[in-house]
Amino acid sequence: MTFSELGLSAKVQAAVAAAGYTEPTPIQAQAIPHVLARRDVLGIAQTGTGKTAAFTLPMITMLEEGRARARMPRTLILEPTRELAAQVEDNFVKYGVNHKLSVALLIGGVSFGDQDAKLTRGVDVLIATPGRLLDHFERGRLLLTGVELLVIDEADRMLDMGFIPDIERICKMVPFTRQTLFFTATMPPEIQRITEQFLHNPVKVEVSRAASTATTITQRLVRSGKKDFEKRDTLRALIRDADSLKNAIIFCNRKSEVATVYKSLQKHEFSVAALHGDMDQSARTAALTAFRDGKTQLLVASDVAARGLDIPDVSHVFNYDTPHHAEDYVHRIGRTGRAGRLGTAITIVTPEDTKLLSAIEKLIGQPIEWAGNAISDEEASEAKRERRGAGGRPGRSSGGRGEPRGELRAREERSARRPDEQRAAAPRSAEPPAQAERPAQAERPARGERPARAERATRQSESSVSRDRSSARPAASEEADMSHMPQFLLRPVTYRGK
């Protein structure tokens, strides 16, 4: 099948040919005719299968008729991240070269003034992240009553980032009669509920099993020690020993890990850049552009780079951290092996990561081969016990968040002792008292001190006997023995019997 058989306009076909594409991908071949027929479409496909062109090409064809009005966009595309939104804008620029379409990009990190100016002139295509779109709407700078077509891209990523309430709100703002295109790589229950609520008799286009991985990707597991320096040593060895490594994306679970790994690789003279959500937009764009253009070989990134970024020729993906969510593994390794190319995905696994690995293998429906020795069940169980032991449960003799057992017992025993026993326990001094009129208080035993078993049993039995609540005032000679005590300890204490 060729693009000429899909019903696209001549101008769009010319732009596609100029871009060097001759045959549509399966998701494009199945989705484009239904989009041109103005049907709602639910597209399920793994990342890297050409989902972006599956909706941009028919949209450009449909927008050849009509014109935009001020502050009322004709079409709306929602993306979870700034990078994905900018990438979709690039697609409209590339495939709409023969058209005079106005495109606006509403993302964070850019001034409201420039975005307002574009909206005022009127836009045919509005590409936005949910948060910035709602900001413009609440400021009264945007009307959604003229939206004819709504695209929700990377819906499962929207769910992970907490955008589903915003998506529900936006769907209620656009006209009920709009056409809706819904694209996702996985179908968790919450996404299924959204599709049933906002899509009307949709055509389901599924070109691969949900949460499956591309067959062009060679997947491997490599064991490592749990210490951070051991993982960094393993990563550097993998990079140096990798076959046919042209470039690579290194994924970390946390932004702090991104910075640490970036500094480590930079210290060892690797060509590397970093990308995570706390960077300002200009720095993120510069890092991504340098990696895409081949100026840097390695890109250390958080999961902000795991979804939909169109860098077609990435040879390797390294998971420095095993992802916490199994779906993220599918998206991470989908950055390589794109458009029929071969790719390699290597995941560094520690004994503590075996549970996360099991969830990944269950999701993709196949075991992942180990490069070298696998982590045994005994090692995984030992790591689990160590993790529990380091949890700091109260009452542990080794200390932790709770009070140590030795200190707890000493405190209980001190509270059960009689007043005269406490006075007797204090060492005597021949010096005069500092404040003879204040009652004495027992000296605390040393931290962690444990009385002998016989003495402890005697004190516990004595504490069970009822004592006189009104203790006699200590004698002057006894008060004279307390001059060595700190002043803040010489305060009245009430002893209560059991």
C-alpha cells in the first residue's frame, strides 16, 4: 500500500514524498482512512510505529477547507510533555510545507505574551499541554467552542503524570459534536473508562498487542551490585564494550540520579548531555537538539524522554535503573529499534530489582535474556531481608526510628523504682547543697545500661507492692549529697504507685 491509496490530498502526498517516505506504517494505513471519514478512532500501538503521522497527515488534508478565527482554534492536540508537543509542531511544519496553516504551541517555560499574540491572530492547529491550555482558558484568552477535531496523544502517559482530571475537564469544554482521536500504547482500566466516556462509537485500530515490544530490539539484562558506584562502573563498562554503539539514551528513575550519572560520565570524558523535568525549556531543547544532531553521543534522561520522542536512529538504550512501572520499560526501550532499524536495550539489575523485573516480564509476555550470570533466588531473598532489616522498625536493638530496647527497658525500670531507692542510687558528696530546699532526684543510669537479671526481677516485684503516695521529705544530710547534680534536675517529681 502507498500513501496515494489512503485518500490524502495531492499537496500532502507531495510533502510526504519530499520527506522520503513511500509506504505507510500499519497504524497509518489503518487509521488515516477512518480519520478522513470523520470517525472517532482509538489507536493502540507501541511507541515508534508512526502514530504522530497517523493523525497529522489526515488533519492537514481536512484543514485545507475553512479558515481560523481569533482565539478559536479549529483543531486541538493534547500532549503530556513539552518535547512531544514541540515534536508534533515539527511534523506539521514538515508535512504542511505546501499549506498556509497557522500552528500555535502552548507549553510551559514560554511567555504568555507570545502565545496570546498567536491565539489572537487565529490558529488552525493548537498543540498544548493540559496545564498551560487551562491557564489560557481561565485567563479568558482562549475559546474552545470552535474545535472540530480533538486529539489526545500518549494517553497512558497522561495518566501517569496525573493529567486525567484535566483531560476530562477539557473534553467537556469542546463541542459535543467534535471528532476525537485517541492514541495510547497501553490500556489500563482508567484509560478504558475515558475512552468509553468521551469517544462515540470509535473505530479501534490495534496494530500490536498492548504493552508489547518491537521485534527489532535485542533485550538483555546485566547484573550489578546495589551500591551506586558499582552501578556506575557497570554502566561505563557496558558503554565501552557495546557493539556498534552509535549513540545511546541512559534512563534513570530520579532526577537526582540523572545529574549524578551525567557528572560521572562527564568526569570520565564521555560525550554526554542531560535531560530531566527540572531543567528550563531552553536547556532541555538544547540538550535534545545536540543529541539528535549527533553532537553528543550519550543522553542521560528521566522518563520525560521515554514517550514519543522522534529520534529515529538511536542504536542503544541503557536502563541505569530498572523502572518502577513496567509500562515505562516498554516506552524506554521503544526509543531504539524504530522504523525497522535494529536496536539494543540493556537493563542493569541489582538483587533488589528482581520484583520489578518480574512485573516487566509479565507485562511483555516473555522472559528477558541475561548477559552473564543471572541473579539467583537466594540473592534476591537475601536482598529482601536486608531491605527489611534496614527499615528501622521501632524496638530494634540496633537502633532505628524507634527507641532501642535497652534504653526502653532502663527507662521503664527507672520509673518503677521507689523514691528512697533512687536517692540511695545517687553517689554521695561532702560538699554543701546548691539548693537545699529542693527535693532530690535519682541519677539516670548510663545510656543502654542493663541491670542484672536478679536485680531486675527484684525491682519489678517491689514495684508491684502498693506504695505510700506521700513520700517523706528527704533529710538534710541526704539533700547535701545532691550538690553534684545539675540544677535542671533538682525539680519536684511526683511518684505514682501502680
